Amino acid sequence: MKNQKLITRLLAATVITTMLGGCGSKPTANTTANESAKSETSKAVELTWYNIGTPQADTQVVQDKMNEILKKTLNTTIKITTFDWGSYDQKMNMKIASGEDFDLCYTANWACNFNSSASKGAFVPMDDLLAKYGKDITTQVPKKYLDGGIINGKMFGIISYQIMAGGTAFAYNKELVDKYNFDISKVKTLSDVTPFLESVKKNEPDKIPYQANVLDAGDIMKGYDNFTSVPSFPAQVAFNDSNVKVVNIYDQPQAMEYYKLQQDWYKKGYIKKDAASVKDYKAETGTKKYAMFGTVNKPGVATDQTSQFGYDIVTNQVGEEYITSSSLTSSLVAISKTSKNPDRAMMFINEMFKNKELYNMWCFGIKGTHYNVAENVVTPIANSAYNPNTDWEIGNQFNALIRKGAPADVWDQTKKLNDSAILSPLIGFTYDNTNVKSENAQISAVLSEYMAVLGSGMSDPETTLPELNTKLKKAGLEKVIADAQKQIDTWKAANK
């Protein structure tokens, strides 16, 4: 009996010892995951990142501070290069064409064109990378928006989560609005601002009444989905068309009306004589010589514009808010096919969603050096050498601090606007120009010939607009429209 008890005790002790030993030596799931993550970032890596904006004198200072964080979290450093608004397209196209090694770049339907760059194979497909390293991205961004980075079934860009609704606003120099008692709340159409422009022209010889964006089709595109994501491309679909028919917007009545107004303003001196030659609109706006210009409507936009351009600006919304297929490609970050470290590049993108300190440092700089903050409200320090105003280029803007002057609930307002905006009938449709690449190129060449002279008001639209449409037809627009219509009809049938 004694021996049996002794054996029982010895066996129990052995089991307990084994159990305790197991607890001490066998790694838990979390330990294994942590070791795996450490293994994936064991090698120090520097990433090259190209973005668009106004180059900032203190970018290096901010970059160094960001790298202090990134070294600890990802064993990574980032090298930031900013190309100005006017040269970004050309420089990025050259880098992509030359096969230069780089890791990340800003891309959109209006800069380093997302669709064409991805279609040419410039970017890495990100589906597997996102699934493995993008947990914070997928939990923060609604899938219906995140899918905007998909082309032909593969994801090539991560959208910047921000205002997704697209609407027009007119922006005014507040000093001049106050001086001439102009009630901007009564402005419903572009022609409604004519009395204000007339007052400026008559009384302000050092000011230009209206900044015409000659590369944008402006008012004639309201209510249309530019599904090709090529700025001012003629083939578009009206929101209110239940048949979802592709049309040439330059052949619609509102096109003639819009360009006639531009010419009238040009003749009256509301638009500057060399407007057709302007390439960098952001820099031009920053000269403070314009009384009015167009912008994208969103909550807090007046505060953003005031901060960006350095003088008091007020805005008013014109028309309805909508979300188009191209709204979802208005701002993305892509990984270059030449990247030697695509895994780490995706980790970095995710970190910009995950790490609010890192993201806000990119947005505003270093606290106490470039800005002060109280109760999440940022006040930029004057002449601090860092105030890029490009919060919307990467990450989740809803994680950003609030700029002084913006509503305290600006991000709640923005989300509500996204939710209430009119959805294009083409949301979820991805256009493929494979069958009409030659025609698209010819059409773009025709547009480059005519858009500036029409948009600036330099030419008579009664003559020039028919010429444009004739040349678009010769360039193959009818074939492009037929090809796009076929794609849309197939997509409609597949998605009921």
C-alpha cells in the first residue's frame, strides 16, 4: 500500500513537472506570432516614397522624427521626396518608364494616372500583401471604398480614406467678399458670381476676378461619372440615366453654355489673358491675386484652403454631392513593381493607418516646432517651414488632428456626407481600355489641343466646340464609347 501511494505521488509529480516544463518551454500562439513578425522585420530597410505637393523646407527634419518611430516599429526608415504639383506627372512617368528602383508613390486619376500606370504594369498587385500586412487598413476602411483600388480583379492601390463624396464648391477671398457685401449663400450656379467678379474687375486693378482651371471640364461634368478616370475625358454616364448610356459630354447642351460663359468672362477681363498657359494651379492660387476659384466641397474646406494658401478664404457648396467610380481613385498610394521590399512597403502603408502619432507627424510636423495643439485642435506655427496640407495623400484622415477654424465635429460631418451622397450607377465598375488604347491616346491628344483655349475663354465655342467634337470622332471616340458601353452592359448583367 505504501509503495502504491509512493508510486502514485511520483507519477503525479512527474505529470505536474511535465506540465510546468511545458508552460515554460513551449511558446504560446502570441509568442510565435511576435517572433514571426520580428523575423519579417529583422533586416533594416529604407523605403523610397514619392508624393505630390509643395516641397517643404523641413521635410528632412520631419522625416528624421518619423524614422525614429519606424525604426522601433518596423525596423524601417523612409526617404520622402515631394515633387511640386506642376511637375509630378512628368517626373513620375519618367521614373516609371525608366524602370527606376523606388518603393511607394502617390497616384490618382489626376496625377501619375492610376488606371494607366497599373495597366502598364508599373505597380505591384497588393491583394496578398494587404491580406497579410494590412489588418489596420481593412478594419478602418469600408470595403466599398477600398475596392476602388481594384483593376481587372486585382488591387493595385490603397485609397486614402477621407471625403469620398465629390461635389463642387466655390472659394473666395474673404476680404473681397466682405468688402463688396457679396452673399455667397445665394450662389447656386457659376453664372451667379458674375456681379462679384464685375465688382472686383472694376475696383481692384491688382486682382484677377476668376481663376479658370483650363484643364478641367468644370460645370459640364456635374452629374456625370467619368468612369475612365482620365481628367475631362469625353465618354461619361449621367447619374440620372437609368439606362446607363455612355455619351460624349462635349456634345451635350451644357458644354456650349459653360464655354460661352468662359468666353464672356475672358472678354470682360475676369480671366487673365495667359490663363491657357498655366500648369501649376496650386502655386497660382497661392499668389493671392485671385478673387475666386473652384475647389472640391467638403466639411472644413475653407479652413484647409486658408491654411494652404495663406489668406482668409470662404466657400459655398454648389450642386449635389455624389460618389462616382472615379471618386474612389482620387487619391491612392501604390507599391512600385521595382520595389525590392514590397512586404515592408505594405507594412509602412498599414502603419500610417495604425499609428496616429506617425500619421499626424506626416500631416502637421513636429509638435512645438511646426504646430501647437490643444484639445486635438492644431494651430500651425507661422513660418515654421512645414505645413504641407496633404493629409489626404495617405492613411486615414479621420485619424488626423483638427485644424484651427474647422468644426469640432469635422470628421463626423465628413462621414455623414459620405453616407448621404448620391451613388453613381457605376460604383463597382472598372473600365478596361485594352481594346482601345490607340484611340484613347489620340483622344487625349485632341483634348490637349482644345481644352486650354476653351476653358480659358480664349476661343469662340460656337466654332471651336464643333471642331473639337469632329476631331474626337476622327480620333475614334465612337469606338471607345461602343467598347465602354459593351463593358458596362456586361457588368450590369453580371451584377443584376
